[in-house]
Amino acid sequence: MSKLLAVGTVAFDAIETPFGKTDKILGGSGTFVGLAASQFGVETGVVSVVGGDFPQSYLDMMNNKGINTDGVEIIKEGKTFFWSGKYHNDMNSRDTLVTELNVLEHFQPVVPEAFKDSGIVMLGNLHPLTQASVLDQMNERPKLVVLDTMNFWMDIALADLHTVLKRVDVITINDEEARQLSGEYSLVNAAKKIHEMGPKYVVIKKGEHGALLFNEGKMFYAPALPLAEVFDPTGAGDTFAGGFCGYLAKTEDISFENMKNAIIYGSNLASFCVEKFGTQRMEELTKDEVLTRLQSFKDLTQFDIELS
Amino acid sequence: MSKLLAVGTVAFDAIETPFGKTDKILGGSGTFVGLAASQFGVETGVVSVVGGDFPQSYLDMMNNKGINTDGVEIIKEGKTFFWSGKYHNDMNSRDTLVTELNVLEHFQPVVPEAFKDSGIVMLGNLHPLTQASVLDQMNERPKLVVLDTMNFWMDIALADLHTVLKRVDVITINDEEARQLSGEYSLVNAAKKIHEMGPKYVVIKKGEHGALLFNEGKMFYAPALPLAEVFDPTGAGDTFAGGFCGYLAKTEDISFENMKNAIIYGSNLASFCVEKFGTQRMEELTKDEVLTRLQSFKDLTQFDIELS
């Protein structure tokens, strides 16, 4: 079992979907990654920053799930990062209503001593220089560095992104972002170009259309589980990444074959995340539910054709 | 081995993609279904209509592939159905430039005597009354009736579509059309509603995002093979349907488990279809190539997680 270090946001979200709306609730990429990884009993440390307005009860909940929050800096006089968004009827597109960076604006992640030897590091969607500063603090190069990013950083910090990508093993990115980063429309060609930028593994997230894993000519595909109702997609991508990293940390096997399983676990957990608002479903999720749904993923994808 | 009866268009296409453009070349849903099914050595009869301008060499090619064209009526004084379209850069959307129905406008399919006992009938995308008239000509109810349709018929002949759907086992439809037909956004719910209209099996085609098979609570998903280059998507959906029907006709097993394989074969053949303009790739395709690609589909989708 490797330790997992997850750097990302711990935040307030206010969400509106066709099914309802919430007040400020718990959100943030670090939160969702941590909750997903907690399903594997992995020792996970979250590095983030919150303001004095952040309820202790949220930190308590994370701690009760086995998530170490020593790396979550609390700036008493500051306010927690706040995002508010409204999803359209198709649940694939959304409008951002409010983004208040608050304490996130000058976030300088500090890795707790106990997590400087983490085998797996998940660099959440932050400025590439901030992501690099985390790697600088590790005792030695982690066994696996996973990086999430988005078009925003390609627009304003592309050179820095290219620099940090050279230190990364796995990049998780959505399809449009992969196209933007590579300049290639075909995802096969996009992955090839992104390989050349550093990451040996490229995970392309396609939302309701699943996720693709590329590794130097090899490909694997995990569908999203078709659901009768997607209640709130917020955090699904981070939950996917957290499931991916958590499974690899638990199994300590970073072969391509095992990454297939990690991708399936990521999709599995993400399919729960969207069933309720915010972190609610992930907080109450049991191991039995996860295993039952793993069977659903097998039924959905496995076939038996004789090659003749 | 069952006989397969495929009713659809045999036509001229002129296609423009970012990779080039063609003059009038061979196209049509019946053509693509027939070519796909020919991979399985199935006795396939195509029922369609062409004009006096249709080259005998195209019919010869189909006959050489083992496709029976006795049901392709030739109206000497008429002109063959012609479609021309231009694909956008994303290859998922296209503009129709020309649609000349010509002889298709008054098409009255006549099923040849030798195919009135076909076990499997594929009703291509035509007016629902035309589709129904084919079923009326069969000696007895076929073992499996597969129907393809599109939003156009939902707009202008919805009542007729509902009537013929009651006589259908499998409907193939794309995601937007499934939503339109059912009034449900979620594909899971859409499939449920469409089940209630008649078809026990609902195949939802999502183009580059693969295809879903629903059967009364059960689901199976086949991805499209990610390709470095999609040269021309024309006919991919019909090739998919032809592979599906052809495999079922060959194996004579219409269980859900075997339909999984049929869906994979459909995706397999469709992945070849898009590699060249029109029918070109399907005409030259060998069994060895199909089997090699079947292995690619296995590598892409199969995983081995212990449930523990």
C-alpha cells in the first residue's frame, strides 16, 4: 500500500441542476479525490487551503474517512474558495455563475512531512507552477505522478504547463482539452503528441461517454455506466481520478494491465458521485455497493467471442 | 445459418470530407448492410430500387460478394437515388448538399420468393409503411425483425412508425433520435419507453462514442474503436447494422449474450468502413483483418478484476 498525496481545492459549491439547487455545500477537487481514495483504505493526505469560514465538521468528516487534512491550511481571516454553477438539461454543459478564488488566489501548498514519501501524487487542477512546487517538496521522485489540468492553464500558462508535464507520468484531461493541448482532432493522435510532452499515460475523460487510457500504442476504454438519472455531475471527474489513484496506491502495481482496473474503479466511483448533490453519495457509499456495481461494469462490457 | 433479408437504399453518394471529395460513387443502406453481412458468408438478399443509370458493375460486385440482388428493381427510365454531403472537421456533423429521391420516391419493395422465408429481416431507414409492407410479404413472422429509422419519420409519420414498431424485435436508432422518440433525455429511460412501444431490444448508436444494447433491464456497451483517422463516416451506421444482423444470421442465436457479440462485430466492421471513401474498404476487407481487429476490441475493453 502506497501513501497517496492529493493536492487540490477544498471548497464551497452552490449547484443548480434540473433536479434542484443547493446552498453552499462541501466541494473541491481535493475533497472528491480524498473521498474516492478512502474507499480503498489508502493513507491519503490532502493538501489545500480554506478560510476561517470553513466548518470544522467538514474536516472531521474527512478525518473520519481516514483522510489526513494536516496539509489543509486554514487562513482564519480569509474566505474559502467558492464556485457556483448551473447545469443545463443535458447535464453535460454548465454555466459558471460565481467564482470567488478567495484564499486560493495565493495558495502555496505545503506538503506535510509525513506525506513527503508518498508513492503516488495526484496534482489537482491548479496553476502548473503550483503543481511543480509540490513535486519539489517530495523526498524523492514519487513512483507515480498524476496531473489534472484544464484549458484555462493552456490559455494563460502553457509554457509552465509544458515544463511540469515533463515530470508527470499520467495526465488526466478531457477530450476538448486534449485536442487543444495537442492540436490534433483525433484522440489517438492527440494522445501520441501528449506522450511526447512527457506523460507516458494519457487518460482522456469524455464525461458520459467514458474514458480512454493511452500508453504508447496501447489503448483501453472504460464506459461511463448509463444511468437513469444523473442528479449532479459536480466532482465526477475528480472522483474518477481519486478512484484511479486510490486503486493504484492500494495495489502498488502501476502496470498498464492494472491501470485498466484503476480506470474501471474510477468510472465505478464516478457513477455513484453523480447520484446525489455534492459529496453526499460518496460520504455514505459502502464497499458492498462498489462491488455490486463492479459486476454491472463487467456485465456492461465483457463479452466472449471465439476468435475463429 | 439463417437467410438475411435487407431492405434499404442502393444509391449514388457524392461525399466531401476534410480529406478529399468523390464523384458519384456506390452507396446506400442496403449496399452497406449487404457488404457487412457478406463477411459472415450469410445468404443475403437486398431489396431496393435503382434507375437505368445504375452500373451493372456495382450489381456484379455485390453478386460476387454473395449478395443476392434479385430484389433490386431496375427502373430503366428512372434515375438512382442520389445523396451528396459534406462532413465538418469533427466528422460527427455534416451538411446535406443534395438529396434526389428519384426512383426511391415511389419505391414499393417486392420480396423475392426465395427470401420470403428469411429468418432475419433488416428494415432499413425508409417510410414506416414501406417497412411494414415488407413484413406483410413474408411467409411467416421472421425469427428476428430489426428496424432502423430516423427523426425524419418521427416528424412526418409517427403514427405509422408506432404501428410498425409493434412488429419489430430490435430497433437501431441514434441517441438524439432515441430521445426524440421517447421524450426522455436519459438513454436508460429512453430505452425503457421504446421497449414499451414494441422492440424488446433497443440499440442506440452514438457514432464515435460507440453503441448501447438494451434488453429489458440488461445493458451492453460496445465502444467505437478509436482511430487515428476517420476518413469517411458514410455508411458506418448501416455497416454496424449489417454486421449485427449478419453475425446473428450466421450463428442463429438471438439470445442477449450472443447479441453482445453481434454488437461487437457491428462495431468492428464499422471501424473499417470509415477508413476509406464509400464502400471501398468494405469491398476489399478480408476475414483475417476482421479477426485481428476483434483482438483490438478485446484489448480495448476486457479487464480482469477480482471481486473481493
